Amino acid sequence: SGHDTYNGLAGGYGGIFIEPIIGSRLPVHVSFPILFGIGGVALVEDSGWWDHNYNYDSESDVYLVFEPSAEIEVNLTKFLRAAGYVSYRYTSDVELTGMNADVLKGWNMGMAFKLGKF
């Protein structure tokens, strides 16, 4: 039909999240979250909204994940914290046609907001 088709990745992971916090009662403190888990990733083919047969999995694989992080947290209120973090995601290699085996590994950074009774 003359429309382009492209491949993308879809998936997710879950597991155990542990977060040691140092100096949690101080206005600014650090934490070192660690994630251990397992996940799945699929190579999906998408030719757009005009094709009723879209997002078919063409291949999939399972992987293990380990992601240590370092965070700087700020107590904003008694129930709200903001954090900036950096992490590195280690995964087992994935085998998907046309993708590097280490496609899911790499550096991450971002912000998080945490609600709760601290």
C-alpha cells in the first residue's frame, strides 16, 4: 500500500526494589536504590494507524535486570520528597534481529517525586 513499516521495542520489567536512605531526617540527604528483576522485550512491527494489522510481535526475549542508583533527595514537606537520580541498567543480553545484544543496558538520569509518611 506504499506505507512505511518500522520496528520498535515494547516490554517491561519488575522485581524487588530496595532503597537504603542515609540521613532521611535531614532536609537534603542521599539514597542508593537497587532494583533486581526480570523482564520481557518484544520487537514489534508497526505500519501506522491506517493498517488494522499493527503492532504484531515479530520476536521476543526474556532478560534479567540489575539497576543500582544514587539519589539526592530533598524533603519538601512532611509527606513529599523530590529526588534527582542517576543509575546504570545492567541486563542480560537480548537476542532480537537487527538489535544490539546490549540494547537495554545504559545510563539513566531523571527526577522523582515521592509521597508518603516520612
